[in-house]
Amino acid sequence: MKLQNVILLMGPPGSGKGTQSKLLVDKLGFAYFSMGDTLREFAKMDTDLGREIKNTIDQGIIVPDSITKDIIREKFSNFLDKPGVVFDGFPRTVGQDQDLREILEKYEVPHFQVFFLEVDKEKLLKRLTTRKTCPNCQAIYLPDSPEYKTEICKICGSKISIRKDDQDQASIEKRFDEYILKTKPVKEYYESQGLLTTIAGDQADNAEQSIKMVHQEILNKLGIK
Ligand code: AP5
Ligand code: MG
């Protein structure tokens, strides 16, 4: 089998990129790649690179393209024998888009499709400051899930917590600023190329219900039952 599809989920911090990517991967049997999760794994390492990445993420700043370029070049080979891959949060700069396009051309990947999750900033701030995640397997927990109280990840048994970059208001604000400055131009470029579909990322007041509805909307746009 040769890689046919790259689907990118874009959106501001907390818009549901991780949540929707995981649902899509389960449904389609695609591979999953999150640049944020990958960088958080690097950040655990006691090396100069690990410390540089940790420091950058904790401040809410986008990691330099030179680092993400090396990562994507290395990781992409893992996807070549899959029918598709869902990208969560990569590319998020103009330079990263160029890096990805070079790779897609090199491996002759025919289909590249982008979904943009649109949610009000007020709602996003609430989501970020209440979400708990697993630092080991990166599972995401809503406040009304049983694991939120027990703080034990149901997938891997690790202790879940509020992410470091969600604990500091300045870091959250910086992520939004970075998004506007560096990622919005990429979004607008994809839009101008007819590659991007916007999805309302909060389709019901009940969070669990909304997540299902957003997932269904993405499947509808993909023409999948
Ligand atoms: P990253 O980990 O990607 O963080 P982010 O972009 O700030 O987004 P989040 O992961 O916080 O949110 P999400 O959109 O995944 O939402 P989620 O599904 O969790 O990046 C972190 C850092 O890594 C960056 O700041 C940067 O430093 C670095 N980095 C990452 N990518 C990089 C790149 N390409 N280049 C350079 N540096 C990079 O949902 C949020 C919450 O809302 C959850 O609790 C969820 O349950 C809930 N929720 C989801 N959907 C709904 C819904 N429809 N209704 C109600 N609640 C919902
Ligand atoms: Mg995420």
C-alpha cells in the first residue's frame, strides 16, 4: 500500500485538534501524528535539545522550523505504508508548510485536505484551563469524566494533570498570539488554494455531544458514513 491521504486538523489552542484527530484515526484506520505530543516527548529528555524544546513549549512559543523539519522528515517514513495519516497541529508556520509540501511531492501523496476547527476564544480559554491530559499517552479528559476526579489515565494508568502550558495565563495568551501571527497566514493560504474546510468546533452546549457532532461533520465533509 502507498500513502494516499494526509488530513490536517488546524485550529487555535483548545479547538479540539487532538480530540478530533483521535476520533478520525479510529474511524479511518489512519496513522496519527501530533507535533505537540512529539515535542512534549522530546521535552522530557535531559539533553540540550530537550531543554530548549521544554523551555519553548512552556512559554507558549512555536518551536523553530529547523527542529520541526528534522522531526517530520524522520517521522514521515513511518506513514508510507499506511492508507493515510492525520496531522494534528503541523504545519503551523509558512516555513513548515513548505517543508511538508516538499515531502508530499517527494513521496507523491495525491490527497491533502485541511479541516479548520473554529471556536470562540472565550470558550477555548475555559476548555484549556479545565482540561486534564495524560503526560504519558497524551489522552485527553473532560471535567465530567470519572478519570478527571481519580486522576488515573484509563488507557495507561499514569497520573493525569493539567498541562504545564495550560497552567500559566501568560503561556496561554502567548499560544493565541503565536497562532494569530504565524499559523493564521498558513490557514489563509490553504483557504485560498481551496484545500480548507471550516468546521464549527463547538456544536452543542454539552461537551460530549458537541465532540460527537463535530466528528460527524468532518466525516460528512469527507463523504464517509
Ligand atoms: P499543541 O499540543 O498542539 O497545543 P495547542 O495547539 O495549544 O492545542 P491544544 O493541544 O491545547 O488543544 P487541541 O486543539 O488539541 O484541543 P483538545 O482536543 O485537547 O502544541 C503545544 C505546543 O507545542 C505549542 O505551543 C508549541 O510550543 C509546540 N508545537 C506544537 N506544534 C508545533 C509545530 N507544528 N511547530 C512548532 N511548535 C509546535 O481539546 C481541548 C479541550 O476541549 C479538551 O478538554 C476537550 O475534551 C475539549 N473539547 C474538544 N472538543 C470539544 C467540543 N466540540 N466541545 C466541547 N469541548 C471540547
Ligand atoms: Mg492537542
